[in-house]
Amino acid sequence: MASGQQRAQQNIDAFMQWQATQSNDDFKQITLKGQLNRTEIAKAVGCGKSALLQNPALRNALRLLEDSLREKGVLPPLTDTAPRTLAGPKLYDNTAHNRALESKRLSRLEAENIELKAKVKELENTLTRFGELSETLSEIGFMPR
């Protein structure tokens, strides 16, 4: 069984061999959201997608490949914000779950509020109608018990 370092080197060698056999059209076919599809690359190379993300040498080789493809016009150029987002990890937002729950609760309460307003309007119309009926009956002199 190969050690982690040996397996990492095997993945890099397999990536380099795969890269050498691909044409620009092949790269265009596996483009996803302006970059090469990591899942497709992992399948072709025979490694896990995690190796593309965790192995620094493999990650760097992939970045260099994408940069060269951008220079050739195979991949679209990076936007101004892309290098900043690629440079560091995403910050964990511990309030995201609470915001999602509050958003669901708010939409549920708004729907309930609309239903209650409709019911109040309906009851006000009914009260107006029966108020007029009550007035008419009292004028006639017939009062229900």
C-alpha cells in the first residue's frame, strides 16, 4: 500500500499525463462556471475530488493549467473579485442558519397576517349587514329574545 506522499505524487503524475493528452476542445467540454469541472478531472485522472482540493502541488498544477487556458482563450478570464475569493477560505457565517429560520418564520407570519386581515374584513362586512338588519327589526318593533 502506498503512503500518502506516494499517492499524492501518483495523482500528480496521472494529472500531468491526462493534461498532456487533452486538446483545447476537450478542455472546453469539461468547463463549468468558468473553470474546469473538478469532478470530471478527478474521474479522468483516477483520484478523488478531494485530492484536487487538498494536495497543494496538484492544486497548483490545476491552477497553472487553468491560467494557461485563460491566456489561450479556452476559459473565460477571471473577474476582478475572483482572485480575492480564490486566495482565502470562506468565512463561516454562524448566523446563516438562524437567518434562514427567521426568514421562514417571517414568511409564515406574513401569510397568516394576510389571512387574518381577509377574515377581519369578511367579519366587518357581516357585522355591517347584521347591524342594518338589527336596526330594521327594531324599527318594525320586532326584537328577538
